[in-house]
Amino acid sequence: MRVAVVLLVVALAKCTLAAPPITAVAISPDSNQVVAAARMKLTIYQWPSLKSEGSVKLLLPQVTDISFGNNSQEIILTGGAAGEW
């Protein structure tokens, strides 16, 4: 599993070469999608092709963790600006 995660991060980095750095990544429970956050943006990719399915602008300045809800239809984010609560 660790090797798959490393390969995933390297592949996503190549997809977003000129973009802000990726700060959080999650794989959907059905393993068909990957969600990545970079600065104030969340992008959903198909897995394993890494074709973008779309993105959403966020109000969080930085996302530090991504999880899927119990029904796999919700994405839960944590983060914020350093020094703020």
C-alpha cells in the first residue's frame, strides 16, 4: 500500500507541475477516484487514469486532511491558516 501511495503522489505532482503544491490526498472508498487539495482548490481525479473530473474553489486557505463520509458522497476537509483557530 505504501508504494501505491508514493506512486499516486508522484503521478499527481506530474499532473499539477505548475500548480501550487498538493497538501492533502484521499482515495475514495470504491478506489475509483482520487481527491487532491492544493491551496484553495479541491480537484477530483479518476483513478488510475488521473483524468480530472472537476474542481471546486474552497474557502480554506490550506487543506491539511481529506476524508470521505460514511456514504462516500461527502468529502470532509480540515485545515485553515497557520496561527488561526
